Amino acid sequence: MDRYEIFKILHVMVMAIWFGARLGTTRDLKNSLSLGGEHLEPLAGRMARANKIDMVAGVATLLTGHQLIMALGGMGDVKVGVHIGMTLGIVMLLLSGLGLRGKVNGILSLASEDGEPEAARAKVGGYAALLGIWHLLWLAGLVVMVLPEETLGIGLD
């Protein structure tokens, strides 16, 4: 097995972990906020863990993707879809670190410190929408990197 094959396997693995890191967090937020009280501290721990997995898997996805590009000869030797996918990956990493984490922290702050569970529950919809956008970006990145440029109608002709 050569370097390219090893990094391809690693890349697919960490991409899958990245995709799944926050699955179920919206439901967890809704359920735990409804229960309130002693359920909020464990919720904060679960959300912090999901964020950590998300960020580590995101960085690992970008690093393994970079290694795949280098194994193919560099940025000049890969199709345009790979450039678009790498850009989407960077946007997704920023969205995870700044947007999603910030939304969760705001929700948890409202629920615990200010004691406004209704306001916290109302903010879960914004988190869910942002998470949905993140997953659409992930899917778009996968599509542009996997499908041939002719199928997508993109290229540098």
C-alpha cells in the first residue's frame, strides 16, 4: 500500500467522523433543556465533547486531504473540484469553531446562568439550521471532489 492509498483511507475515515460528530446534538439539546436542572451540566460536557471531536476531525480531514493533494503532485495537478472541496472544508471548520460552538455556548449560558430555559430552547432552532447548512456544505464538498468535472460542468477550460 503506497502513501496515497494510506492517506485516502485515513481521509475517508476522518471525513465520516467529522460528518457524524454533531449528529444528535440538536435532539440532545432539546431533550436536556426540557428536563432542565441537573441535566444541564452533563449536557454541557456532551456538547464540549462533540465540539472537540468536530474540530479534531475537521483539522484531520484538511490535513489528510492536503497529503492526498501532495501525493498527486500538488495543487496544480488536481482537478478544480478538489480546490473547491478544500475551500469548503476550511469554511466548514470556521463555521464549526465560530458558529456552531458559539450557538451552543449561548444556549447553555441562557439555560444555566440566566435561568431562561424558554429562551434557550428557542435558540435551538438557529443551531439546527446552522448545523443543516454545515451538513449541506459537507455534502457539496464530497460531490465536487468525487464526481467528474464534466458531470458538474466545472473546469478551467
